[in-house]
Amino acid sequence: MAILNRTDTGAVARLTLNAPEKLNALSDAMLAALQEEFDRLREQSHIRAVIIAGSGKAFCAGHDLKEMTQGRQSEDGGRAYFADLFSRCARIMLSIRALPQPVIAQPHGIATAAGCQLVATCDMAVAAQGTRFGVNGVNIGLFCSTPMVALSRNIPRKQAFEMLTTGEFIDTDRALSVGLINRAVPQDELESATNTLAETVAAKLGTAVKIGKEAFYNQIEMPLDQAYDYTGQVMVENMLDRDTTEGINAFIEKRPPEWDQP
């Protein structure tokens, strides 16, 4: 049984975490499988949107604590193993941001610790109503410092700090209100709602979305004047794209664009 399943439908790739007996924990094997797919997707321009979902009763319960305990058995007490583990996990999160395609999380059940980090890292998220989100490591004496990076860049800092220091879950209503997720839908509508969002994004000009995703994350961390200077240059390059010219002409001529993208 594959630990990660991929299904392509048109221009949308769906990655399903498939270790339900471990609540789809980000084990060494899961991290390796995700990295392999992200490396592949980065070169696949015919895919224009990516969905990350989970099998079984939960989206993702974070790192595999039993595996982490085994990693402690080395002579250095696990220092090298843990450093490597969190480095590999960080690479996964950075790979999502570096992908040219928008990535949509589809959480259900629970998304905890690094699982909540995964939701926060994705560009968008559609959740099943009743999903619970948490960075609960503090409850066992392990502050969720790496999940904090993505969480604190998604939601207001006081909300993030409360989650990190109390270890309490938030529900979909609160996750929606603070901006952790885009939409909350009934469980039986989750897959179709996520597919609809992904297909809407995938129908756009892929080169424009690729340019836009990169520019979005670059400019958001710049001072205002630098952001305008930078995005002005991005717009120049986008305007010079042949498919963009075709899209503008098609709009003026009131016809569908004939883009070169697959």
C-alpha cells in the first residue's frame, strides 16, 4: 500500500496522505514521498493546481512520535536525527511555497502540530465542518516552534500565541474567522468543494498564476515602496508574455483566449 497516493484529473493533481492507522503522521517515509512528488510537480507545467488530502478519520496528526522516540536511541541522544528530521520537514514546507502551482489543503477530522503547519503552509485550505486545528506540542512539553513559523504568518499573532501556549484546539468557525482556512463545508461536500476551487484556479493561465504566486510571497515581506517597485517589474514581465497578450486581445474581442499552455 502506497503511503502517498497521487491522482491527476485534468490539470489538477490530488495527493492523499495514506497512513490512516497513524493518522497520516509525517513519518520519515511520508516526508520522503511528499518531497518526491513536490520535486516532480515543480517540473510538470501541465499541472496547474495541487490538492493535499488525508485518508481515514484525520487529515494529519503531525510528526510520528513513536518514530521520533526511536530516533532518540543514538549515542548523541537523537540530536543529529532530530536536526535532520526538522530540516527535512522545513524543506517540505518550503517546497510547497516554491511550487509554481497553488496548493490547496483539504483537512478533515484533526490537523495537529506539523499537520496544522501543513494546512497553514498551503496557499489555500477548504476544511470539513467540525475539523479541529491545534499546535498541541506544549501539552507534552514540546513547544511547536517549527509549526509556529507557518501559523504565525497566517493568523494574527495573539491568536497564534494563544494556540501555541495553551495547546487547545480551534474549530472550523474560529479557523475561518482568523484566516487559517478559506472555507468550511459539510463533510460530504468536502472533496467536490475542493475540486471546484482547484479547477477554477487550474483554468487560469498557468504562467500568470506561477508569476503571481512567486510575487505574492516575495512582496508581502517587503516594505510598501519596495513592494510596488518589485511588483511593477513583475507586471512588466507578465505583460510581455505572448499568452497574456492573447488573453487581453481575446477579452477586447469578446472571445475565449487561445493559450499555448497544455
